[in-house]
Amino acid sequence: MKSIIFDLDGTLIDSMPVWKDTGRNFLLKHGFSVPENLHSVVKAQTIGQTADYFRSNLGVTHSQEEIIHEIIHYVEDAYKNTIPLKPYARDFLDRELENGTKMCVLTASEASYIHPALERLDLLKYFQFILTCSETGHFKSEPDVFRIAMEKLGGSLENTIVFEDALYAVQGAKKGGFTVYAIADHVTEADSREIRSHADKYIKSYKELL
């Protein structure tokens, strides 16, 4: 039986435009300079890691908890009300559910703000579980977190596919020997080329898999 581990942001839901300016807006609001590579740095981080990066690298004096709270405040309304599914994602999920594929979500985002989106978009019925990186204590730059999700699904390397959009996560899954399908999202052309070179399959839309 096939198993699929889905990333959420940028892979199943089109949330990356919401995130793109969140860190920038926080820094500007509080009078701190914004590095040119900010988005590429924070894209690979949990919110806690981003808060630590702001404090240790950018001179932000707020506590980690204050930074996290403000960032979540920026994005939670969009998750609750506006962020859409990626095109044809539901069609693909419906087909895999009918075929008996075991599926889960593995995300670097936090349960507190993603669940309203999962509920609004009626996605929970497709998945065995929703797993966050913070719950595991591991990050997607390394394969351990993917192995944890695979074992929880009852899958194996031979029958498990990882769906991702971010270069660091594609690389992390490939380190573990996973088959990786990458879906196009809001990334730089350089990252897109790197993703294509690492992924087993690269798609612009789930329509290509139907």
C-alpha cells in the first residue's frame, strides 16, 4: 500500500505569499533593517527558529515569545479565512483516498494556526495524522523527521513518497533515501533549478498527476 507524506505550506495550500512579507513587516514595524535574503532564510525555519534568528542576527530585542505571538497574529487570520488550496490538490487527494493510499501532513508550521485552514478546506478527512516538526524535535533539513512520519504511517522507503516545495526539505528527504515529488511554488529561479536537480519528479500542478 502506498504512503504519502505531504508538506502543507506551498505544497497543498497556497500560503507562501502570506508568509513572504511577514518577517519583513515585523522588522520594519519595529525599526530594524531587513536583509535581502530574509525570505530564503526564514523559509527554512520554524517560527521559533525565526524568532531566535531575529534576536541573534538582526538585533531584535523582543523576547522569543513576543516575536512568535506577533508573527502568528499576522498570519492566523489568513489561515482561518483566505488561504486557498493549490490547484487540483483536492482532485489528487480524492483519488489517492479512493485508492487506499495512507497520507499524512508533516509541516514546519504550528498546529495552533494551521488547523483552522485544514478544517475550513475540509482536508482533515484525507490524513491519518497531522505532524509538526516542533512535536518531533527535528527539522526537515535532515531525514529523521521524514522517517518518523513514515514509521507512524506504517510505510517504508519503497512505498513512501514525500511531496515538498522547498529546497532544504527536498534535500533533507533525499538524504534519507526517500522518493521526492517537488511541486512548483514561490521560489527563486536558482532554488527551482536546485529542486529540479534533486527531486525524483517536479510538477507545476497536481493536474499532471491525474
